[in-house]
Amino acid sequence: MVLPLLRSRLRNPLGAPSGAPFPYGCLMANENWIKGAIKKPGAFKAKAKKAGMSTGAYAKKVTKPGSKATTSTKRQANLAKTLGRMRKK
């Protein structure tokens, strides 16, 4: 059969899809992803302060549909929301 051969080519030896940057279960993939995700520390907080809002309120405002914020600001807002959810655990 051709299908098992194709499936084996699509996966690396550790079982992760071939396009995955890290193998599943790799500890290094989970330890420092936040450090790599934050490119300009304090930039989003400064934008929120300039707008007279907290980071959470500014993140909600920026991620609403129809917002005219730049793409990088929207990405920063999504990261701020993610990190805020992680903190509550």
C-alpha cells in the first residue's frame, strides 16, 4: 500500500508533523517561548498609558473588529491577553 509509506514520510521520527519547529514533548519548546515572543518589552504598556487605559482595556479595544490599530499593535494586544490569562492560573 502507498498510504502507510506516505504517512511515514509526513512525520518525523518523534511523531511530530514535518513542519513543526520543535518535536512534541520537547522541554526547550515550552520553557522560553515567552522570552522569544516579546520583541519590545514595555512598548504595549506605553501605548496603553498614552491612551489613558490599562493594558487589559487597551488590548480589548485594539482587538475589536473594525479597529484601526496597526498589525503589530494587534499582535501585541493578543499576546497581552494570552499572558494575562496565564497569570490568573
